[in-house]
Amino acid sequence: MSIRQRLEDARVLSAAGCQEGAFIQVLIAAAATSRKRYRQNEWDDGEAFKNFIYDEMGVITGGPKYNVALPFQGKDTPLEDILYHHLRCQLVHDGAMPETVRFTEPAFKDGSLCHVLHLGDPLGFPAGWIENVATAVWLAPENDDLWPDEAELRRKGVESLEGRGFDGLYCRRPGAQSKVQKGRREKIDWTYERVPFSVRYPPGISAVQVANALEEMAKELRRT
């Protein structure tokens, strides 16, 4: 089934009031589009999906273009992580929304329709962002060949974003790691009281970050 068909199915499901079903189709279409932008020989599925969401953040939120993090389960969590780990994986693999997230309906404010983001427990994910993710897929340059009959509509759609759309600069997502990077790990070896220890960590992590992580783990171990 093509990416275009996924979005068309999502529209049918959305019109029938099936938000979760529509979102599943949109997320599958987004995952397939991310694979066009971030090739499988270089990126795994999760990294490609999160890179794509990060690229398209301005389209999805209608506001901030990068570095959108929300208070979720006790810590600030990037929106792309919430979409992948807690929505995409949960919906696709388990077929149901997680208890930690619910859809919130838009509301009228000063005569305008506004998306409602509820920063609480559960997290209120704006239902309107489902359509925005679909728009990001529809306007993605990788999908130009799928909508030759809507070329003019898509051109106007890109113009209407006023710079919030994908600008062609790949993979600026903080912490993004290609397959090569994931296959390469830095290592620290040391001996304490004649016992050898070893710690591996991802490339790009500073010595201070490693030290802080070890200190936190030491606190946890002392409490047990």
C-alpha cells in the first residue's frame, strides 16, 4: 500500500470519527516517508522516524520549528520521542493508545480554532496534530512523485507554511545516531581494589557527562 493510500485511508477513518485508526495510518505514512529521507543502510527505523518528525516540527506544531520538549512522565521529553516510543510503537504494535497520552480536541479562542496541548498526566496530545503530521507527509519533497495531480496545491501548501517546513538540512536532531555511530562505542577501563571495570558509552558524550552518569548510578546502587 502506498504512502498516498495511507493518507487517503486516514482521511476516511478520521471522517468516521476513528482517531486512533487514522493516526495509525498517518504514522505508518510518516515512517515510510522518513525511510526515503533517511536511508535504511545508514539509519535504523527509530532514528529515521524521529529525524523526520524533528525536521517537520514546525509543520506539526504550527509554531516552534526545533527542540520541542514536553514535561512527560517526570521529565522533559522531546516531542519526536513521544511520537515514536509512546504513540507510534504503542499504536502499531499494541493497537491502542497508551494510558499516559490522550487526544485533546481543538477549541475556539477569540474566533480562531486553537489546538489544545494539555501538559498534565495523562499528556493531552492535540488531535489536530494528527492532520499536521499528515500534511508534513503530503508536502515532503520525497513524495513529489506520489501527487503529480496536486502539484500546484502542494506548492501553495509549502508557501503557506511561511518557512516552518523542511528546509533541506538533514539530521540536526540532538542525539541522533546513525548505524555507524551506534556501532562505535567509546570505552573506559579501570581497576578498583584489583577488580577490573569497563564502561562503554556513545560517541560524542563528554567526560563530564560520563562522570555525572556514573555518579547517578552510584547513588542508586547505594540506596539498594
